[in-house]
Amino acid sequence: MFAILLTEGMDPFYQNIASFPTVFFSFFLFVTLLYWFVAVLGFVDIDVLDFEADVNAESTSTTADILAGLFMRLGLNGVPVTIVISFISLIGWILCYYAVHFLFGWLPDGIVRFIAGIPVVAICLYVAAVATAIVIKPLKPFFDKTVQNTPKLVLGQTAIVRTLRVDSDFGEATLEDGGAGLIFKVRTEGGVSFSKGDRVVLLEHIKESNTYLVIAEEEFIG
């Protein structure tokens, strides 16, 4: 089956995804796939790109403020940013690929194709964002409910460190719930650190950063 990917018949496909404008989305799709791979292995937080910003603040706008306002305007808020970017990358890649496949055959290579590709990228990006807003809309109540109710239920429970380390700046832990398990961003205080597989207790929920302060299970029991 995989031998098909190496045949000459696949050359047009590879040429499409590796040339502008499709390569724009190919790059972000590759990055998101790589991100999910390393996240599963525990090298990064699953929601490492998430941000919270007060879009109504009177202070000077930061990049996070601008992005938060844009996401809210497009209806992309309410779920982890990593999920949003993943959907936009995938949908945009599909749209752009077929737009090039069906419409760019009559265009000569070079500057003409590049100029024509700019509006294609913009249109595909916008349509992908709108489509993503529709796709994630049913997921929002689930994430809202999880954020509101979870802290009351998990404090004092033991979780297992899933990332390579947990310290004051980085880390995640998994709490068994009888299903796939719940994953939380966890932090420590006082220079304490944990390694993958260590047992920790969720001691306090820090609402501002949506993280949990943890201590060693032995310390909690003792």
C-alpha cells in the first residue's frame, strides 16, 4: 500500500503540496501533526499555545489581545487554541489543494502563479476559519463544563506525571477517571520538580492560568 506513495503517479500530488499556495497550509499542517506527536510523547503541554486576554481592557493591546479579539469575532474561542489551529490547517490545506488542482492547471509557473496564489491563500484561510468555527461549536459546552466543574472534583486526588518533567513553569499530569483519563496542566512551588511517572496530588487550582499546584503523594499523605 505504501509503495503507491513512491510511484510516479504521485508526482503531481507532491508538486502541488510543495508549491505555493498549497505549501503555506502544508507547512502549518506538518507543524500541527508534529506538535500532536510530541504532545502525546509528553514533551510539550497539550494546550501550550492557549492564551487568555481581556479584549475590553483599556491598556495597550498586546499580540495575545489582538489574537483573542480576532478569535472571538470569528467564533473560534471556547476550545483550546491548538485544536482550532489544527482544524484550520487541515481544512485550509484541503481547500487550497483542490483549488490549485482544478484551477491552476492553465497558469504558467513563476510569478503569475505566485500572484494568483495570494488571494487563494487568503480565501482558503478565511473559509477554513469559518468552517472551523462551525465544527468546534458543538464542543464548546463540553469545554465550558469541564473548566467550571473539574476543580471541585479533582482537588486532593492523585495524578500521574505524563510529561518528562513538572516544575514551576511546565508540566502535565493525567488523572484516571475510568475512561481515557483527564489531563491537567500542573505546576510546583519552591523549586520542587517531578519526573514522568511520578505520583502527585492536585492541591490547588490556580484559576488565572488554569493550572494546578501539585505536591508529591508521599508528602500529602504524610
